[in-house]
Amino acid sequence: MIKIDQLKLPAEHTEKDLEAAVSRYLKKAGLGDRKWPYRILRRSLDCRKKPDIFYSYQIGVFPEGADPAGSGSDRDRSGTEALLQKRDRHHRLTFTDPPVSYSVLPVDKDRLSSFSGKPPVVIGDGPAGLFCAYVLTLAGMPPVVLERGEPVGTRTEKVDTFWRDGTLDPDCNVQFGEGGAGTFSDGKLNSSIKDRSGRTGFVLNTFVSFGADPSILYEAKPHLGTDVLKRVIAALRSDMERKGCEFRFGARAEELLLQGGRVSGVLVKEKEALPYSLFSDCVVLAAGHSARDTFFALHDQGVPMEQKPFAMGFRVIHPQRLIDKAQYGIENARERGLPAADYKLTFQAADGRAVYSFCMCPGGYVVNASSEPGRLTVNGMSYSGRSSGYANAAVVAAVLPEDFGSSDPLAGVLLQRRIEEKACSLLQGKIPAQCYLDFKQGTQKALKALPYEPAIKGEYGLSGLRGLFPEKVDQAISEAMADFDRRIPGFAGREAVLAGLEARTSCPLRIVRDPQSLMSSFRGLYPCGEGAGYAGGIMSAAVDGIRVAERILA
């Protein structure tokens, strides 16, 4: 494959413009007028010379005889490579192998017959559990998936009811149900994982196979949106069921069945039925970062776990036009076909505490993401069009184990719960919102009205937010907001609205596992994904699920 780096085209270019640019580039490099097949490997927006906005491409060109999907043979490799040696240095051309293609090999039938005959059990149907189960299914070892929430259709109805009138189902909400917490999010698929195995490409290709737009395969910041995620997840589940995977919804894992230092199954509770034992010598624990009752049950059973840093803060809302103007340098970004602009900001407070933006949702909504009665937390969500007209992101400060107040592995969970209870009590479960300038001044009474009707899913109202966190956390966030305002004018101005609180950025504990076998000290138990402390988002959780499936199959 010939790789072209940094091929730049104006933001308004067409597909024909790209094709012509690739041909010109190859001709300049001395490779003639041959029209070899190509595909986009990566595309990103270059806004460094705003208001001149460009798309920067990385293109893979496949010589005659090569397969654009990367599975064919390259008969002309030596000849093409020789031609490529003649190129000028400024053309940024390299000759390389196509991206790694990940595949799942079926388990040998003789090996499979040596197992007990009891299928693996996967606890949790979020990205980690889902992709672990998918790989096991493709390999011929379909598991039983236990999910305490409901299928995505029923789940959506329950979430809409909660946002409308506050009726919360503790087992089926924004945190629990088919697809996990990511189902009601922005659906971002970018990740900092350095993965040379092809697992990330496998995840993206799987999403495309079940209905996602192919552009997620090459966009630098791919996202699906909650509307697309719901369709894709339901289609993926249906395909897995046809291949023998069993999904049990409304099925909560009450405790592990342990025998002689290893797992022997799970005690399961389904709705109004009596608990029953589901036996298996292979249990994947992918319960998600909000399965707090599960963490307490595991701790009581002696499953090793440890404290882990996390972060908490507020959702910060702005009109999307403010962010677009700052990032693109133009007023009419959407009219020019540019996507709703995003940002990623970091800061270190005077006391050394890290503050950063998290889960930025261009054109999105702040949503009530509570999962426990009497406790409140929020999250960000968007649809695929990102067209709400408002941007929001969590601005959060690091919370370290020394802030927990105890060496108990569950101390971080207890801290989260205490602060969520304070947030819930402000407006009896409604999302509290406040102008940032009032928060900065410490104003708790005579609050200014919000400057606009913010894009929020769920009931909300005006309330002071100062004092939900320890003062040092509030101060760190205020320092960061001032710094962010210098980088994005207006970020801490009169149009900035806080909504709180954001408490579930990640899990405040880690369920200990061996780095090689990926098992707990209880043999056959595989802690997995974000809830176990080994991931932080849809992509990293899905990849961790794949890694666990590989260890099981090995």
C-alpha cells in the first residue's frame, strides 16, 4: 500500500475533488497516470489557519493486483516500490503494509468438547460485555449474557418517562440496560489506545456491519450518536442470538458462586421470580461503573479490589455558535457544511489538581443520568446530527484516593453517593443549573435567570451549586474556567451555564486481575471493562472485552 500523508483539501470539497487530488499527487511523485484503487485511512479538520479550514487526509493507495480491503496479494510491490524511490521528499509518500485486519478463529471442536458443556456467563451488556460475548460467539463458544436492564426499545421508553416525570427504574435507566451507559451518550468512538492488533478496527467495522455510517472507519473523531447506537446494538444482538448467544434481560447478578478458590457460577435474580443458580466455570464481570450494589456484594465475598482516582465536576453549557466561532473563526460554520465544533481542554490548578473537559458533546444535551433513588448525576448525550444548537462538556477536577477519607476500597463509591445525595436534595431530584458567573462569585441566593433555555433532558431548575464539592475542588474548577476562557473567548462569560453534577466520569475502584491471564485471584472470574477499572469509554471498554474473550479462548 502506498500511503499519502497530509493531503489537504478545502472544507467544501467533493468526492471528485478528492479523487482528482489523489491522482495529481501520484503523478507528481512519478507514478504515472494509472488510476489505482484507494481508500481513506484517516480524515481530520485542520483549523490552525482559521478562517481557512481544511480537511487533512491520510490515503491508502493500492497498486494493481492489491486488494483495497487489505486481503489480496500485491504482485507489483517491488516495481511500485522502485518507482516510489524516485519521489521528491515533500510528497510525504511511504510504502507500507495495509492496516492489520482482525479476525476471530473458531475454537477447535476437539478442544471445545473438553469443556464442561456449561457456556461462559457474561455479566453486563455494555460495550465490554457485548464485544466479549460477540467474539466468544464468533469463535463457536456463545455465552449467556446477563443484563439487569431491558432491551434498548423498552429501555428508551423508561428513560423517556424518567426525563418527563421523574419516575426512576433503578434497574433500567441511563446507566443500566442494553448497550450500557454509552447508549445514552454522544457515542464517541475515538480512543488513545495504541492497538497494533486490529481490535479497534474490528470494533468499528462491526458497528458499520450493523448499520453505522462507514465514515467512522476514518474520521479522526468518529461518533455515532444515541439514535444510531440504539439501532446498531439491537441489530448486533439479533445476529448474535441467531448464532447461539443467549441474552437474559431483567436479570441481575446477585452474587458469585465460589468453590475451592474458583468461580462456579452466578446467583441470578429475574424480576419477581425466585433467585436461581446459573452454573459456569467462566464468568466475565463487565457490570459497568454504576453497578455499586454489585461492588458491595463482591467485596463481601472477598473479591480483591482497590481504590482508583476518578474526577467529578459540572456540565458546562454554551450556545454552539460560541464554540464554532472560537474554533473555526467564522460565524456561519454549519452553513459551510462544517460539523458542530468540539474542544478538549486541560489545566493544572495552583494546588496541583488536574482539571479537564470530559465527554464533550457538540450540538448535544445534558441528561439526567441518575440510577439510584435520592441521588442525582448528569451526563452528556447527542444524536447523530448534533443539531441541538448547544454544546456541553463536563469540566471535572481530579479526585484522588487521599480525598476519599478512608482506605476502604469502596470509599470512592461512598464519596460519590454523598455528593450525589447533596445534589439531589437541592431541587428534589431535578437537575440544578446556575449561571457560571454566579457560581464564580459564590452567589447562592438572588440567582440570575439563565440566559437561554438550555438543551437538557429531564426536569431542571435554578439553584446554587457552590459547596457541593469541597472548596478546593470548586476553586480548582474556577481557576480552570478562567484559563479556558482565555483559549475560547466567552467560555467563562455570561452565556456559560453550569448543570450538575457530573459524578460518573469513571469507576472509583479497580477489581484486581492478573495482567497476563486477566483473571481475578478467583480462577475463572474475569473482571472486564470500565466498571472493573480497566477502560474509559466505548472503544476502550469494547477492546478490553475482546482481550478478555481472547484469554478465555486461549
